[in-house]
Amino acid sequence: MEYFNQLFDQPDQLPVHWYDHEFEQCTFRKLDLSQQVLARSNFTNCQFDTCNLAGCQVKNTKFDDVHFAHCRLSQVDFSFCNAFAFHVDFEECQLDYTVFLSRNLKKTRFVDCSLKEAHFLKCDLTGAVFKHCNLELAKFGENNLTQADFSTSYNLRMNLDDNTVKKARFSLHNLPGLLAQYNLTIIE
């Protein structure tokens, strides 16, 4: 089924099943979609505002220019999404335990997000912005972090040798987590 320019903010407006649908320029507001199967659905130019999407299944789901604000997306594995035209942004979202594997996340914005134990593996994060994000126990491996901005984020721990970090931005308070692999003692 196809939906265009619609607001979904009442449970009785929602499709019975969420898979195999087309949503374009739609807004989803204050909905509990946790554990839903969104497989094979396409979301284009859509916004999710104050929604619970924890544990959603997103196999072959297309997220093209989708903005998530004030949403809970913990334990979502974005690796299963359709890689074609994958572009998302997150603002004040809980993304704990999420997985991004082999995703193109160029210029993706993570603003005021919790990314505890999130996994970023083999991703292109060129120019991505992590603004005021909690990166406690987040894992970064084999990523392109060229010009990525971590300067206002905290609890960052990363093996710089395992990622491309050319012209990436970090703050002085990030140094202990960036140098941890060398077993150094940092004194202020």
C-alpha cells in the first residue's frame, strides 16, 4: 500500500502490518512501533518524532532521507536495511545497542544521542557529526571517519589504527579514550 504526505499519530490509523508499504513525506508521531516488522517497506523523506522503534526488524527496509527525533531505536540492526539511498539523521535519540555494518553514513548527523554499545563497522562516516553524543562502549572498526566530528561527544574509546581518521575532529577530553590502546597514563 502507498501512503503520501500523511500524519500518523493515532494507533487506529496505523497499518495492520508494516511490511511491503511505501511511505513518502509522511510523519509518524508519538507511536509505539517497538518490535514491529518493517521489512521491505520504503520510507522516503519521512520523519519519526517521539516514537518507540526499539527492536524493529528492518530487513530490506529503505530509509531515504529519514529524520528521527526524540525516538527510541535501541537494538535496531541497520545492517539489514536496503543499502540503496540509505540516508538517516538522528536528533535526541536513544540508539543503544544499534548496529551499523557496511552502511554509507556520509554526513549523517547524530545530535544529542545515546549510542551506548552501538557498533559502527566497515561504514563510511565521512563528514558525519556526533554532536553531544554519549559513545560509552561504542565500537568503531574499519570505518572511514575522514572529517568526522567527535569534538563535543563523550565517553569515546576508539582504536585509531583500526579506522581512517584523516582530519577527524576530537577534543582534548577525548584523548584518554583514543590513546587507551597504548596503555599510557594521561596527566592534566
